[in-house]
Amino acid sequence: MKEKQKITKYPGGNKKTETFIEDGISITKHFYNEKDAYVKELISLKDGIKTIKHITSQGIVSKLEHFLDDKRHGEEIKYIVSKADGSIKSTKVYDNGKLHGQSIIYNQSAQIIKHEVYALGKLSLTYLRENTEHN
């Protein structure tokens, strides 16, 4: 059931945002150029943590991120949208809005191509894959 629908149009008319609550989850749809070209954000709040799941117009999850007090917090996962099978493109860990922990980038074959470690926003260690395949 939709509640409190809000529609915002931006200057130039090429972007529109629609926000509403459905079954306790805030849903924001961003429309670009055409009515059916949008990115949907499913926003939920639990124990002070806001979770945002980004979904393409084809229904594929493209990113999952978490916020605490409007600052990135916890794991952010980006997915390879073209594969549409949940393959991970990258993962990062945040604490109070700063990178803190592992940041890993994968290639199309799910092999790690870059691995970094951060401490409170500062890069402390980097690993690069020596044998770079063209995938």
C-alpha cells in the first residue's frame, strides 16, 4: 500500500523523483529522460542504520549501502549489472563516513584485481594483481 507520495521535478525536465512508503519501506524512483528509464532506491531503517538498495529499471540490484547519522557506515557492495547474477564488482567498508577496512575490486571472472586496506580514511596497504587479464 502506497502512502504519502511525493513527486519532485527538476529544471530542464529530464529528471523526476517519486518517493513513497510501501509496506514500511521508503521507495524512491529516479526517472531520467523517459518515464520507464529509472533507478529505484529501496530505503529501510533499522536500529538507526539506513540501508539503501539501488535497483535498475530491469530489476537488477546495482548497489547496496548503509548509513548511520547520514554518514556511510558498514559495507558497501557494488554489483556487475551486465551479468545480472549477483556478481560483485567491488566491496568497501566504512566507519563514520570514512573508509575503514578492506576495499576490494573484482574483474568479470570474480578475481581480485585490487585490494586496499584503510584505517579511518587513510590508505595503509595496497595489493594489485600482477597478472591482469583482459575480461
